[in-house]
Amino acid sequence: MFYTAAVCLSHQLSTSKGMFLMQRTNTLYVADFGNKHVQMFSLDKSSGSTINVASNVNSPWEIYVDDGKDAPSSYISVFIGN
């Protein structure tokens, strides 16, 4: 499933753009435009801890995760334009 929405978790995210939910693992990936990274949230844990999947990504806009045979692959689109 692929979603695009604005998320406001001011203590962790800044200007979030794209989101991807991997249903099999119940994991949410968020393209965090303002902080220039991609965060991964395990929705099975109540602790609220996250994993930084990619850092220093200039203007991340969308995220897609392919659940590959050996390991997941992340595809990140970036915003270029006005």
C-alpha cells in the first residue's frame, strides 16, 4: 500500500511528505522532508522508538519499500522544482 499525507509529530518529524505501510511487518516508513531523512516506525511497539533508514536526503518526497527475498529495498524520490 502506498500513501501520501502530511503527518505532524513535532517531537520527531518535520514536514513529512510520503508514507509507506508494509503490512506484512506492520512497519510505517515516512519521508521526513524537513529533517532530510527517512524514518521507520514499528507499529507493533508502543515505545514510539524509530529507526533512521536514510540520512542527509535532500528534500525526500515519497518512499516505497520493496520487501525483497534477502532484505527490503527502499526507493526514495526527492522534490526538485519550484
